[in-house]
Amino acid sequence: MKIAISTESGNVCAHFGRAPEFTFVTIEDNKIIKKEILQNPGHSVGSIPQFVNQQGAKYMIAGGMGRRAEDFFNQYGIEVIVGITGKVDDVIKKILDGTLKGGESLCSPGGGKGFGVEKIHTEADDNHEHHHLHDL
């Protein structure tokens, strides 16, 4: 499983499009096997969702994003978790222990419900039940 996190100076960036970088974390067997930081490729319409998709990430974690951007991610099959703040390493720890909870998007107050870790599931989930990461 590969997760993208909008980051700035080791913290989750409040708005994914303005993040100077993205941290990509690959997790297998509930362990981090790879962590890399890549620069923001530019904020033109649809460019960041395409970039995240090209990196193979299936989840995008950010402080906030607009509904249109979330729709672009969803078109690539990338699930979005917003309302996340704090240090990237703390967020990764919460992913590993299954306690990450999303909330309202930080850049569009009242602009839709955020999603927590319970939304993360694998393609093998034919019954569309939501699972915590530690259940995978």
C-alpha cells in the first residue's frame, strides 16, 4: 500500500495544492518499507492527482482540498483523507496503528465530510466494507 501526504517542513500541509512537497510512504505487513519526499510538480488543474497516481499511491492525506480536486483523485481511484494536521511521522504512526481520523477539510470550511482511516481498504474488498489499516 502506498500513501501520499501533502507536506511542508515535516508537517502535513493545510492545503494539498500549495504543499511544497509530497511524502510517499510504502507500507507492507504494517511496516514502512519506503519513504520518499518529492517536490510538488506544479499546481495546474489535475496535475497533482495525476502525479500522485503516477507514483502509485492509492491514498492522499492532506489538511484540506476542494471538492473538485477530490473528484480528480477519485477518478484515479485514489481515496482522499482530509482534516489531518501535525507531524508527518506522527501521522504515519497513526496509520500503522489504525487510529488516523479525518475531519473537515481545512481549506474549505463546511465543504464536505472528510474521511478517516476506516475508509482505507484494498481492492479485494468486494463487499465494500471499510477497514482499519491494521485489519489488512
